[in-house]
Amino acid sequence: MPGPAPSGFTGPGQVWQPPPPASARTHRGPAALSPGGTSGDSRAEATAWVAASVPLVGLVAAVVVGVMFPGLGIATAVSLGLLVGWGCGVLVAVIDRRLLRVLGEDPAHWAWALIAPWAYLLARALRRRPAPRTTWAALGLCVVLTLLSAALAMPLTRSVWSSTAVFDRDRVQQDVAAEVERQTGIPVIVSCPEDPRLSAGSSFHCAVRGDDLVAVAVVTMADDSGGYTWILM
């Protein structure tokens, strides 16, 4: 009777399974990114850059409102434009916070955007520890754009409004003629320049002629919404 097989004895058979086909292998290369990997960070930082550029939205909106609704005046147009930018900032903050939560983070609350876009980005950077350098860069850009927008909103809107405003020459001539006739009892004909400057504080001369009356009406633009005053010289 044969004895037990010695240690290390081998026999026919197959222990190792053949390698799986290429289609069944698990890919572990750089393209298989987890939700917290580079792809997620790129999406999160993209919304941070959008939030940083929100001050430009308010600046553009102020110019558009000033051109489309010149009767509102420059101050009102700028205020409405900044309000539009503020609303966009809140919307972007809500979207950004939801994205960060999907990526597994505990982000700052979107209500910080009610103060200003830069306030939300600051809270966002402080809450994300460690925050990527792009987060701080977006915050810095937002601060710079906020300061530039605040400084340029009024003069830029006024400049664009003045260059696109249309002078209602007939209306001014009729108003001045009616008032001169009411005060003097003399029918007159008023002739104003076709394209005078319309910025606040600027003035132009209109010729006033009638029976036994030759004078000049000095018209002064009182504000940026088209209001004016005049005096007969």
C-alpha cells in the first residue's frame, strides 16, 4: 500500500483560472475618477468662476437699462442693473452649493450671497479646508470686478446713454414757444440746434423770433433723464 504523498507532490490538474476577457477587466486608469476627484473639483471651480464674474452682469445690465429706458435716469438705471447682478449672484450661489453637496462636501450657505457675491466666495473658501487655489483666485477676481463695477457703473452708463439719446427738438421748441406766448402774449417761432449735448449741466441756445420780439432761450439740461430748464435772454 503506497504511503502518503510527500510534501510538494504535484499532479495533473488546473488550479488557476484563465484571465478574464479584456471587456470584463476593471479599468483603474486615470479616467476612472471618483466623485471627489479632479472631475468634481473642475465642476465646482467652474461655478466659482461664474460667481466671480457676476459683478460684470450688473454693470452690463445697468448700461442696457439706461439705454432702453432713458426716462428712468442714470441713477435708477444703475440701481436696477446692480439689482439684476445681485439676483444673479444669489442664483449662482444656490446652484454652486447644491453641486458641492452632490460632490459630498458641506459647503457654506448660499445666503452669504445676499450680502454680495464676494461674501459668498469668501465663506465658500473658508468652509472648504483646504480650499483649492482656484477658489481663492476666484474670490480675488470677484473683489476686483466688484470695485471696478462700482467705479464705472455711473460714468459708463451716462456716457453710453448720452451717445445714444435722441434729442426731441420739436417738443422743446413747442414747449418754449408756448410758454413765451403765455407770458408775453406774442406768438413766436423757436429754433433750436439739431444735435446739442444732452448730458446733465450742458446748455444750448435756441433762437426766439416774433412780432417785436427777438431773443435767445438758453436751455440747460437739468439731469440725465432728459429734464431741462430754460431762460429767455
